[in-house]
Amino acid sequence: MAFKLTTHQIPELMEILEKWIPESLQMYYLVKNSYKRNNEWPHIDVYVDTTDLEQLSSVLAVWFLNSQCTEKSYNFHTTDAQKLKSLMKITDAIDVENDEISSFHCENMAVDVVANFLKDEKCLKPMAIGPFYTFILDNIELVDQTARRVIPKKFSIAPLKVKHASYLYDMWSNMYGKLHAIESFEKAITHQPTLAIYNEKDEPVSWAVVREWGDIGSTYTLPDYRRRGFASILTAKLTQLLLESGEIPHIKIDRRNTASVTLHTKIGFKDVNNEMTKFKL
């Protein structure tokens, strides 16, 4: 069966998802960030496989990426592949023929279930992006040391501004194709912690964002400003902000990106072998 949760049921769901961390980190923070903002952002519908949440095994969150609710991202987490498969087939929340679908985000055992679902629905061969693996903070001392590094005087550190959403959108689109509406980046900058290093012209040259899934991401440094440790400093400072607010600092990394793995390991993050893959139609 498939059941759509009401707002008053979300706190109980969050308690269960919290018990499943780190495997459920992505779903946990997507639901948590939505709930604390009255489902205004991220705006999601949540479906589960049972009305008895103590027996819960599978969760589907449909994230509406724009204010018109026409562009969707599907997010999955499960502890039972067969029950997730049933949930996906029964619910009418997924319409691959008519929906303007951005992507499917899957954690761990949900990856194969979603891939087979898309095959059964005779979709055009989806592009798999990833897998990405969760790196969680393991050494606070290394983060604090990195955050204390001094940047050259002609640079400054401050949050991103909404007008900079186009930087994130263009960077992401160039790397992975169009996965998100630019509005989703505007909302992230408005609601989530962000930091950037600005040059003397007050232009961001390096930036990082705590995304709707709770991870530090969309990290990027313009080519002319690389090899100065900017990304490490920004990540470390955002990590401190997350710790101060009682959150779990974590990052999603493609292990084939050895430079990113090395960078984040050096500043205190540890791979916990939690997989996430995206499918883009």
C-alpha cells in the first residue's frame, strides 16, 4: 500500500529516519528542512508503505522544485527493496509519461529498485550520476585548524546573495546537465547557510552551500583562484556553523574525484560507505 503523510505525522517520521542515520541522512534532512519551514521549502509530498510508522520500511518524497509545482524531483529511502518496489508501483505520485521530472535520488538499496522501475516503465535510458558517498565529520580539531586559516587581505568571506544563484545554476548545469530549477538555488541561498570568498570587486570566486539535503555541496572555485585552499576554508567554516546549530556535517563525494576525497579527508571527514545515485531522464 501507499499512504501520503499529513503534516502532523512528519515529526514521527523524522524520529524514525534519525534512527537510520547515516543511511537515511539525505531523506532525513530533506524532510526536516521542509517541516521546519511549514513545507514552503523544500515543498514536498511524502509517501510511505504503511500507516503504522513503527513498521515503516520505505519512504518516497516528491520535491516540487518550482513554485508552479510542475518540475519534480523524486527521493527514495528504504530498508526493504521489495516494499519500495511495491510502493512505487502502487502510488500515483510518479508519472514518468506526464511529469516534468528533474531527477530520481536514491540511497543504498533503493538504487537498483529505481533503476529497474525506470526500465519497466520503458523510459529512455536514464543517465546515472554518481554514485556519491557520504563523508561525515570525524575530526573536529582538523576542521577548526582549517577554519582558522587566513585568506589574503584583498579577499573577504561572506554569505552568498540571492543574485548569485545563477553562478550555482550555471556551474551545476555545465557539470551534470539541467537537474534543478534556478529557483531551487535561490531558495537554498535564502534559507540555508552559505559562504563565499569575494575578490576586491565584490565578486564571489569560491563558494559552498548547505543544501536542502543537509550536506555541504555546490562547492566550486573559479579556475583563476584555485590552489589557495579556499574550498577547504569555506567547507570548514560551514561545518562549524552546522555543529553550532546541532546538525550533522556531511558531504556527498564521487570517490572517483580523488582531489575532493583528499581535500575533505585532510580537513576531518570520513567515508561511511553510504551510497547515493541520481538518475536523470
